[in-house]
Amino acid sequence: MTEHYQLLVRDGMLVDGTGNPRRRADVAVRDGKVAAVGRLDGAGADEEIDAGGLVVAPGIIDPHTHYDPQITWDPNATASCFHGVTTVLAGNCGFSVAPVHPNDRRFFAGLFANVEGMAPVALDGIRWEFETFPEYLASRAGQLGVNLACYVGHCNLRRWVMGPDGSARAATPAEVVEMARVLRDAMDAGAAGLSSTHAPTHNDGDNHPVPSPSRTTTNCWPWPTRWGGPTAARSPTCPAAPWGASTVPTWTCSSSWAG
């Protein structure tokens, strides 16, 4: 019986990403997955593409982008898609487009413009159809021309919970717990993880240093409730530093992740 596929890419120069030498081959697709690779002369397909003289390769994954604002008005992540990028990972460097309170939208647009050199007029195009991170992901469902994965920015968690104080002081244990809750909700919705920054050149739109674990936080990660609550439990990342019963710790753990 003749094999039949939905798509056949014929006679391309295949570079498969495994490290094997390139070779001329046909690639067959069925149900959205590669079903066969080789010389498929006797096979048929609903659609065939003549790739003679062209290279056929898996899509490129770009692990460090800041497409999370742009993707709200440019679902194809132009111009990365023109170069074979099919998956982008956004929300890097400790800041993302969500979660953002409505009154903090100017602040985060300024942060993207200042740190990443994005044109402020372009950031005016952000379609703010969301506030929380789960709402952001939901707003992109069915609207994307590339695969998108996105981190939650450490700066966003601090600003969401602490307001402008997130750029000025250490988080209290209660604020760290709330940040952890917001992060957990984002992860449950499909966030790729948490991003942070140590770069001394990262200043926000008001030219203040972007919050980072070493710069503005005195609480060790994980949060105190993970290690017995406010009962002088010790964090394994700072074993000599007990959590106080009701006051903000005075010790510093500059090399640890914190809220």
C-alpha cells in the first residue's frame, strides 16, 4: 500500500540538527509531526513542496529574546521568523510584559526602552489586554505565528507586590510569600520560569537600578514558610541565618535567589 502523508517536502538538502552530514532527502509530515525521512519516491501527499536547491532544517529556537511586548502586535516575531526561528523564549533579564498593574504600564515600557534600546513609540503599540501573567498567556492563545515561551520577570513580581518600593528596599518575608504565590500562579498557567538580573548597567526608565537579588533583597530563597515558618527556621542557602519571628532579617544573602 502506498504511504500517504499530509505534507511531503521533496528533494531538499537536509540538515537535521543531529550533527550528521547534510544529505539530500524527502521529509514527510503526518498529524503535525515528521513521519518519515528518506527517499520517498512512491509516497503521496495532500500537499507537496519541491525543495530542490534549498536547505531543509528544523526550526531554530532563540533562547534569549524580549519579544513579549512585540508579540502582542506582531504575532510572527518579525524579523526572527525570516531567519528560520520558529520558537522564541521571552521575558529574559528579570523583566517581562506581565504581570503589570495598569498604573505601572508606563514604568515597564520605559524599562524595555531603556535596557533593551527599544523605541518608545514602538512600545506604545503594546496591546494591554491583560494584567496578570495567566491573562497574558491567555490573550496570545490562537494569536501566534511562532511558538512562544516566556519567563516571569523578577522585577515584575516585586513591582506587582511592592509597588515603587520594589526599587527602593528589601522585601519583607510576607511580601516574598506573596511574590511566590504570584509566581506559582504564572507557572501553573504555563510560564517557562523566573528570570532575574545582576547586570549593573540595567537601569529602568527612571534611571534607577533594576531590582536584583544582590542589590535590594536581604531574604534568602526559598521563602520562610518553606522552612518551618517564622520560627527561626534556617534556609539551606544561608544556614547561619535564622528567620526572625516577626521582623525583617538584617542579614544578607547576596548570592541567592530572592524575592
